[in-house]
Amino acid sequence: AFASDYSKCWAGLSATWLRGCYPEAQIRTIDAGWGGTGIKWGCYRLEEEVISQNADLVFVEFAINDYYDGTNPDDVVAYAESLIRKLYANNHTTEVVFVLVSEKTTHANQKQREAYLQVAEAYHIPVVDISTALSDYLKSEHKEWEELIADVVHPNDTGHTFYAEQVEAVLSEIFQTNSESIFERTVYHRPLPEITLSTRDFTGAHLLKAQDIDLTGCNGFQLTNDLNCRFKQYLTGSTGAELKLTFTGTDIGMIFWRDLSCGMIEYSIDG
């Protein structure tokens, strides 16, 4: 958001820097971000949008939206830990970096950021603490928030450059410290904590797309195509439409448009 071009957002800038560090490597970038969503969404989208892409390096940045979503720190730990363990189970050489940002009121999501730090310590995850770096920079350089940030939370081009510089600083140190192990990934071993931080496990979380739902016997719902929609195919129904879905699990949710044109949804589980 608010970058004048993708090449000038912190993800694009970081990718350009990585290509400069490793000019002989073929580096492909994947933008799997969804604006306004937190770690819970990330957990459910991980398999479809990240693991399926065989990502080698994954940046996880949800801390501010976790705060806006009202996700408590214990839940952040459960979702973040499940995300990490699912990534490692798929490919034990995948590297993860936590990126922590905040808003103008820097203490707003402090508890959520501390939850990520807890997971990072347990799983030896590098952390790019942009929130602290930005706060320190504004104070030391006598800069105003608006010089780097376009609104309460989203950086402008100058802010995106600052973000990317923090990513580069953290990764540069890691590359220098671990240069030998980076070239020995075929024998790479990653020890995981024997005891998980959370008793809840969301490694089985996944998205069920509309086109994968059996509509046999449903009343009033149909599959609709819309190339402008994030989900190219989705379900639509009229008043009184009914849909039945059989599942085994501990958690289920629905993704749907929320505006004045939407109807009301009534649901029942296990009768």
C-alpha cells in the first residue's frame, strides 16, 4: 500500500537487493500478502499460497493486523507456531523471517509483537523489528511520522525504503555469520523444540475453495465466475438458500463480502 510502484515497496526493494547479493541465482518473488488480514488468515492460506510455491525464504508480517483483528497474544503464538511447523514439515530448509511493524501509537500492538518474539526465540527465527527501528530513527533524527508513513500505518516510498534497509541490515549479518551453512543445505538439520509453546495445533488448516465444495443437494447456491474477484470462483445464493458441508475439525470460518447488499447468514454445526 502507498508505494508508487511494486519495485519501490519494501518487498520489491528487498528482492532487488537479494538479486544483487546473489547475481548467479534465479530469484522469484511471490506476493502472498492480503491487506487487512492477520496471522490466522495466514495459517489458513499457507498451504495454497506459499507451500505450493516451494518458497525458500518466507517473510511473515501480520503483527499490526493481529492487533486490529483483536487476536490475543496466546492465539498469535498458536497460529505463528503452527505456521512455522507446517513450513518446516514441508521443507526443513525453508527459512522464515518475522517482520514486526506497528502504527503511529507504537505501543498499540506491543503484546502481539511480543508474542512473535516468543515464537522467534523458541524456533530461532530472525526478527526485523521495524517498529522499534522506526521509533528510534524518528526520535534521533527529529523526523515527523508523516515524512515516512502515508497514514497511521502504511509507509510511503521513503518509508518503504527505510523498511527495506532494516531487512537488509538483519539479513546481511545472517549471511555473513552463516555463509558456510548456507552452501550446505543438502545436509541441513533444523532441531525443533520437543515441547510446543501452544497446546493448539493449526497445522491442518487450509482453504476450501468454492469450486471444491460439493453442491449436490444444496438449495439455491451456485458457482459464479468473476475474474476481478480475489477468488475467481465463488458461491452466490438467493434468499432462503441452503448449503451443507461435512467436515472434521475444531475450527471453521467463511469468507464472504460484507456490505449493505449482503444477506444474513444462519448456521448450525452438528445439528
